[in-house]
Amino acid sequence: MRADGVIISSDGWGNSDVDYTNTCEQLGTRGIAVTGLNFSGTVAQFVVVNDYLDGIVDINKSADGTETNVVGENNMVELDCKKATALLKLKMRKNEKK
């Protein structure tokens, strides 16, 4: 792939988490820094986990961590993207030192 880093986003949970987490793992095992954006909250934690999910930014913004019908509580915003980018840059620097 020749990529130094990847930011992955996801919409949904459950079965799509399997593909999402597997993609993160496949990138990580190849030495490619990976971060991402995902709605997790308190009710949508990943159904499978691995060692490469430490850079995932939760885009949930409701106080109790659940999906709501309030506009702006269930979607990513510019700040979320900046967080994911900053995490990716840190991971890429760490990989350069190896």
C-alpha cells in the first residue's frame, strides 16, 4: 500500500464492527499507523477488539452515551476529525522511531 497512515470512519455497529476492526488490525500488522472515527458511546462498543483500536475517536456527544434524535449528537464534527488527525500524526512519529 505504501501508506504511512490511515484514518477510517464507520457508520453503524454490530456486523460492520467486524469489518472495521479487522481493517484496523490488518493495517496495524503491516506497520501502517491507523486511527478512526466511530460512534461507540456506552451502548455501541466494538463487538470484537484487537490491539490496534487505541486511536479510535468516539463521535458520540450525548451526555449518557446513547444514540439520540438530537441533531449534532450522533455525527462527527471538525473537532473529532482534528483529534483523529493528531492521534494519527503521533502514531506515525512513533512508527518512524522504530
